[in-house]
Amino acid sequence: MPLVRPRIAVADTGSGNLRSVEKALARAGADVVVTADADVIGAADKIVVPGQGAFGSCIAGLSRDGGALRDVIVKSVRAGKPYLGICLGLQVLFDGSEEDPSCPGLGILPGQVRRFQPRPGLKIPHMGWNGTARGNAGAARIARTLRDIPDGTYFYFVHSYFAVPSRTEDIALFTDHGETFCAAVERDNLFACQFHPEKSQGAGLALLTTFVEL
């Protein structure tokens, strides 16, 4: 573990399982603050954006008070600050979502968020444990966020929508639910996952610990 605990700001967008994420990060070795204050987020060593619920509500939370929270997150990511997105914290990185076509995403990663297409026997929302396989980013950057995550590791998912990155080189993990989809992305200082590491027991803690230690 690092000698100095990194200060990690968990962004309160009004649509996240904040306390579970806070507790999991603290267990992983971080000094954690949950906040909607843009100045606190800007001063943190790393940023985590969790989220459950609707895409539009999460974007609205980022855009309140003149968009200060949205602006500091985009600026911090582009400046190289480590970012971890969880569930909606992954989806909002993209250009937009079918869930709310009138609501633009952050546009940090090119691509769109799509809904699972209904078919006989397919449960929507997708809820439960899924095994994951490495994508292009996961294979190329195995020493980074996924360094302690073996190929095939199971994580816990709860969602009806999933990201479709325009660049396959951004995809860190794949999984399947009726179709193969992106389970996580990684690019430079950014890692984001559709699954919930705070609900994924040992595998989730290993991922969070790696993020804290990077």
C-alpha cells in the first residue's frame, strides 16, 4: 500500500450508490470524500464518478450550478488526473445515450450508449454475475488497472444500457448478455466499468486497490 493515502473525490451527482463506493475505496486504502463541490474535486488526487438510475438524471446532476461539476471533471480528465467511472460513470463519458437522446454526454470518449434489444428469454435489466474477457485496451495495458484481474474474472452487473465505443482500442473488457458488449474501457488516465466493483467482492476490491495504488 502507498505510504500516503491518495485523496479520492467521489462525485455526488445525485444518482449513485455513494456510501457503498466510499466504503469500498476506503477499504482499498484511499482517503475518500463524497462531494458535489467542484473545488474539492479539482483538488483531489483522483476522481470517481459512480451512478445508478437514468443517464439524463446523472448528466443533470453534473450540470447543476452552472455545470461546475461537469466542467471540473472534464478538465481534470483531460489534464491527466486518474478517473474511475462506475456504471453511469462509464456511460456519461460517451457522446450520448438512447435512454435520453436529447441529453448529450461528456464526449470524452467517442461512441454511444445503447439499450439491450428485447428477445425471448433475455432479462432486462441485466442483473447478476458475468465473466469478462480482455479487449484491446485490457490486453495492451495489463500492468495498469487490470493488472491483478485474471482473464475470465466475474463481476456484478445491474443495467439496461451499455456503451458502444467507436474505438475498439478503448475497450478493456467484454462480456455477454444476449450479445457481446463492452464491460469496461481504459484510455490513458481513465478507466470505467459497466459493472459495480463495490458489489463484486474480492475481484472488485482488487480492482479498486489497483486504482488507488496507481
